[in-house]
Amino acid sequence: MHGILVLWVSLFSMTMQRHMFVQLLVALLVVTSALSSIVILGSLFTNVPSEVLYSRAVLPFVLGAIPINFSILLPVSVAIVAAWYYTNLVDDHAIDALYATGFSYFSVVMPGLLLALLATAFGFYLSLVEVPRGWSRLLDAVYIGTHDVDPSSLEPQRFYTLNDHSRTFYFGRRLTGDEIAEVFMQERTGDGGERSISSPVGSFVKTPKTALLFLANAVIQTRKAGERAPSMVSVNRLWIDSGMRGSATPERNSTHLAELGSVAFATAYNQGDANYRREWMDEAFKRTVSPILTVTYLLFGVRLALLGFGGRQEKPWRLYAIYGGFIVHHAVLLLATDALISLDRRLAWVIVVFVAIEICIGIAVNFVHPAAIRDALAPSSRPLIS
């Protein structure tokens, strides 16, 4: 009889843990997708050039942004889901029922811990494999969207912004397919200088990579940064790289650190100066910090819920405060990592120490008795000793 009872308890425990894990997994997918969608929509209407937003390049941009955002938001989503799910169990007295049937504390936490471990592995896969590919798709989409301007599709008497908003182009009339009249172009440099070019007539000549603009009897006005009066010069013939597309699809010639695969990235540390190595270290932390903290965030979320800090019935705002706390903490950590390493790459040790302390605290609070934690956080609630 005792053996049958032990077997029944074991089967019930496995079934219950499997049920909890599935619910946590579904909630994690929903929360991560929702947060990622919010971030992508925000970036589309705030940071993405209009040439990309209102073109076919917007779909590759979104597809590239999905793994990037998933990798960053996955630890926060795990924490939010853990706090929400275990708070519901506490408020519904399901935790007490599980303890009454023989569940230990770690049996209750096990489904969430398993989810966090899987999320950690998936986070490393995203950050090391899919995120570099996502950055390539995203940067390609931005480049094509801002450079995939066909000269034959331009309409007269309209101003066009080209080359990442550094060039403004205008023409008054179209004479033939590739010939235009009353041409005006203004270029702005990074240091604040300007160059304006005007010509009565011009023509486009396509090459595989770009479209060249040939101007006859052009007038060039150049004003360097800090100068008030521009210098002026007239030329009979002038060839300009218009920055518009040629006969082939535009392709980027540069590769960013964020696009490098794991092997290429690991061997790229000594391929630049001190500033390059700071950028390399910053990118290395971006790829590793979020997955490493996933389990720690889960432990904090579960412990806060089981301590009753996220009770939804009496003070539901506390649960939302926990959500906001995790989001703010993660954002501040990533921004602080970027800022510290930008100042001095040796400050990366500060981030390493902070992450190690956070991991230790996350493990420690799950071994301390709940009453001791409540007394430490609210010492005034202790009974007076006469």
C-alpha cells in the first residue's frame, strides 16, 4: 500500500510539473512576442529612415530585428512570466495545496527553473548565431532602402533626400529618359560643411554599382565648417556619384562587428586599435550578459512571488511594479555596460563583478527562509521584545 501511494505521488508530481512547465512556456512566448513587437514598432516609427519604412525593405528590416529583440528581451520575459505565474499560484492557494501533497520548494520551482535553463540555451543560440544574421539583414535593408533609388522613377520639382539624409537632390524638368534640366544638389558633411551644385542640364549614366550624374556648365558653392561666406567655382563638365542605384541591386561594402559569426568575432579582437577593441568587448558583453542572467532573473521573479510581494488581490500595483523593476533594471544594466566599456575597457571588470554578485544573490535568496527575508526587508514588522 505504501509503495502504491509513493508511486501515485510521484506520477502526480510529474504530471503537475509538466502542466506548470507548459503554461510557463506558452506565457513566455506570448510575453516575449508582445515586448518584441512593441520595441520593433517603436523603432520603425522613430529610428528607421522613411525610405525604408515606406518601401519593400521594411519586411527584411523586421525579420532582422526579431532575433535581436528576442535575445535582449528573453531574460526580462522569463522574469515577468515567473512573477506573474507564481503570484497567481500564491493568490489561488495552489502553492499551499502543492506543499500539502508533498511538494518541496524546489519541486515547485523546478518547472520555472527548467524553462529558464532552456531559455538560456536558446538565448545563447540567438545571440551567437541568429543575432549576427539578423544584424546583416537589418543593415542590408537600411542600406538598400536608402540607396535603392532608381533615377528613372524620380519626378521633377520635388526634393529628394539621399545618402542617409546627407544629400538633397532636385531637378525642374525631365528632358528625356535619363536627361534632366535645372539640376540642384546640396551635400552636408559631418563637421557642418556644405556643398551646393547647380547646373542647367544633366544626365544619368548607370554603372553596375551606382548611377553617375554628368553635369554641364555646373556652379559649385562650398562652405567649410565655421566659414560664413562660401567659395564659388564654375566647371564645364562634372561627374558625381549620385548615390542612387545602378543596374544591379545595391550591396554594402562594409561589415560591422555585430554581423560577425562566433568564430570570426572571436578572432577579430586584435584586428584594430584600442577603440576597436573597446567596441569588440562591448559587443562581447551584449552577446553574453543577457543569456547569463536569465536563470538569475527567474529565481528573483519566483522568490518575489512566493514571498507575496506581487499579490494581485490586495495591491495589484505591486505586481506591475515588479514587471517595471525588471525592465528598468535590465535596460540600465545594458546601458551601463555600454557606457563603462566606452570609457575604458578595463571597467568591464565592474560589470563582471556586478553580474557575479547578482547571480550569487539570486541563488542565496532561494536558500534563505522566507520569514528571514521578510524580516530583513521589513524590520518594523518584527514583534517587539519587552
